[in-house]
Amino acid sequence: MKRWPSSITNPEQIKEIAALKQKVKELEQSEAERKDVCDALRESGEYFKAIIQNSSDVIIIVDKLGTITYVSPSVEHFIGYMPGELIGKKSLDLIASDDRPRAIADFGRALLTKEVPIACDFCIRHKNGTEHIFEAVCNNLLDNPIIAGFVVNVRDISLHKNKEKEVEKLKELQASKAQLSNALEIAHLGPWEYDVANDLFTFNDHFYKLFRTTVEKVGGYTMHSAEYAHRFVHPDDMDVVAKETRAAIETTDPLFNRQLEHRILYEDGAVGYITVRFFIVKDSQGRTVKTYGVNQDITEQKQTEEALRTLESLRKAVGTTMQVLVSAVEVRDPYTAGHQMRVADLARAIAAEMGLPQEEVEGIRLAGSIHDIGKLSIPAEILTKPIKLSELEFSLIKEHARRGFEMLKDVESPWPLAEVVHQHHERMDGSGYPRGLKGEEILIEARILAVSDVVESMASHRPYRPAIGINAALQEIEQNEVILYDKIVADACIRLFRQKGFQLPVPGSRL
């Protein structure tokens, strides 16, 4: 350091020298501080550079046009490129084509947003052509003079996404399994396998449920064939089941399959029916080593078939009984017999016009064919009397509805024949007989017969008067629909005659 002369005594000079010394001291201190700052900055830069270079994330800086201006060295680990290979490239070129439109939209949002980071995920192509899923967080630092771009933190989340997909697949698999389980239960299906060499069946819960039992009651999911036959196969069908089993084991046809129906025993001892569909598996030497298949409980189907057979037999029996009754009426009173058949034909046509089910239409036809069966209890001379009946005689005639009911009430039938016959003279306003029913209290079958009976009676010859005619009959129905006759029935009847050309059979003809 320069030494000042000690002989200086001038006060002004001494003061000036002191000020210069202070200035030199401050400069020396400032230089030391600057050096410390530089050293600190250098250390900090090295520190943050080390962090960036060793980060598990990739740091990318892109300018406002999307050009890469910086990328951290960790990029090589993730997508195979050296940082120098990417500088100057368009960042969007790295993104898979399917995700590019969404990435462009996210970049546009980032341009407009400075305060809030933009998060997104997309596929990036590795240098080897494979695709990886990355999550990115983009910060807009365009206004920062040092950065002047977007700082993007990128993280590979492929493993996480793949795990999510595995979880979704697992959920789908579980859902499919549940659906399959429900389908097996709804269809009453029970799968099984049979190991031929070890004579061992393997079942599951659906199989046991089919037999109305559980694995706890049986004691396990496997059993030998003898136990299976004893526990589940009906004794009278054991030979058939054994024969089919032997055929499956002994066949030389590798595509052998068979469907067998036989009776079973439920856990409670009740008898049921199953259909067994089974297949075989052969070894390299052509021996059957396994059979497998599925049992379907068809007990309800069998019961339905039996009920239908019973119903058909009942129909035939009822039809035969009704024909006997019609024949009895025909012998005693040919007029009443012809009237019944014509009423039956018209009632059937009205019911069909109304769109009633075929089964119901047939019941209405049958009821019409015997609706006056109660007149068998009325003296023939009253029925055929050519003059107006007395009040007493008419009261006897009115009894035929109740008498018919008494004659039919114990006849087993799929249709309410007795009640329809009982009600066919009831009227909608309650003015009919024998019970004065009204409105919905009257069966629809009886309401149809009421209209058919009136039309046929007025349109045909009676012992005590000539025919009034079909036009007068239809006018009667029109004028009194709702009051006496069901409106829907009345309208259907009028349509048949006036729009569809229906005609009553000629008296004396066979229907």
C-alpha cells in the first residue's frame, strides 16, 4: 500500500488524505463483497445445476413459439434423446399424434395464463419409437428477462397409468365375473369337471345351488362318481347316466359331446329335472382323461309343460262336456240351440275386434255356445209358446241364468264359464237380472255376451214374433250404449256390421 509523506502538515491536505484513505478502504471492502457474491452465485449455480441434472423430472424450457431452448440431462433416461438433440426442435413434435390437438390447446391456455400453472398429460414418443405417458406442469415466464419462455416440469407416469389400467381391467373382470355368476344363477346352470383317472368330480357353488344345497352341507367341492350318483341322481335314472358316462369315456371321437336329460334328487329329497351338456378331453394316446359340462335345471320348464298338457286335457274335457250340453239343448229345443251358436259366433267376432287375447276369445265363444243352458230346466211349452208370456212364465224364463250357473259351477274349466252364464243378462246401469250388477262388477265376457244376445235375438225369428231385423238391433245397441251396454263392446259390434260386413250365420246352418 502506498505510504503518504509524514511531513505533510497542511490541515487541508491532511483532511483530503484521510478522505482518500476511507474511499480506498470502502473500495477494498466492496471488492471483497463482490467476490463473495460471485463465489456464492457460482456455488448456487453449481448447486441448482446439480439438482436439475440429477432430478427425476425433466426440465424443459420452450419459447413462445414452442421451440425447445433448454432441456435437462435427465431427458435421456426417459425418452432416449441427448439434450443437444432436442435444442431448437419443436416440442409438439415429440408428442404422439393422437394427443397433439389437446397439447396445442393446453399450450394456447399457457400463453394466456401467467398466474396459474397449466397441468396436463400426454404421450411422448421415445427415441426407439415406443410411447410413454408423461404428466407436465407448465409455468409461463415469458416476462422474465432471464427465462423468456415456458418452464415445463415433465414426469413419466406410465407406470402409474398402467397400474390404473390394470385396476380398471380388474374391476371389469370382477364385473364380468359377477355378470357371469348372475347369468349362471338366472339360467339355473351348474358347471362341473370329471377327472377320469382319479374318478373325481369338481363342482362350484352354482352347481350346489342348482341342487338346493351348499358346499358346507356336502363337505367340499370334490366327490367320487359313486357318491355323486347316490346323492344327486334319481335311482330310476342311474343306469341311463352310467351308460352315457361310459360312452363318453370309451368313445374314439375327440369331438364327442352329448346332451342328456334325467331326473335328479334335490337336497330335501324332492325330484327335479336337469339337462346335462358335456364334452370330453383326450390325451395324446386318444384316451379320455376328462369330461366337463354344465347342468341346467329344467324342473320349472317340465312343470310348465305338464301344466300345459293338463290344461289342454282340461280344455278338451270342457269342450266335450259343453258339446254334450249343447246337444241336449238341441234335442229338446232346436231354436235355443241355434240361437246359442249364433250368439257364440258374434261374441267371438266382437272379442277379436276388441283385441282380446286368443285364449280369452276362445273362452267367450265357449260361454256363448252354452249361455242359455239353464233353459233345460224350463218347460218346453213355455220356451216354444207362440204368444206373449205371462208375468209368471217370464219370471220362470229369467231363472235360466241362475239355473245355468248352478249347472256349470262345479265344471272344472280354465275360463269362468259359470259366472259368465250367470251374468249375461246383467246391464251396465244395474237394471239387469238376476243380481242387478252394474258397470265393472260385470265380467267383460258377460258384457260381450249381453250385446251379442240382444243383437241375435232381435235380428232372428222368435216363436212369439217375426225377426225385427239387424238394423233395428244395431240401433238398440247404439241408443243404449253406456246405459245398458258397455260402450267399447257396443262400438266393436257396430264396426263389425257397418264397416267390416259381418253377417250372422243363417239359422239352421252349422258353425
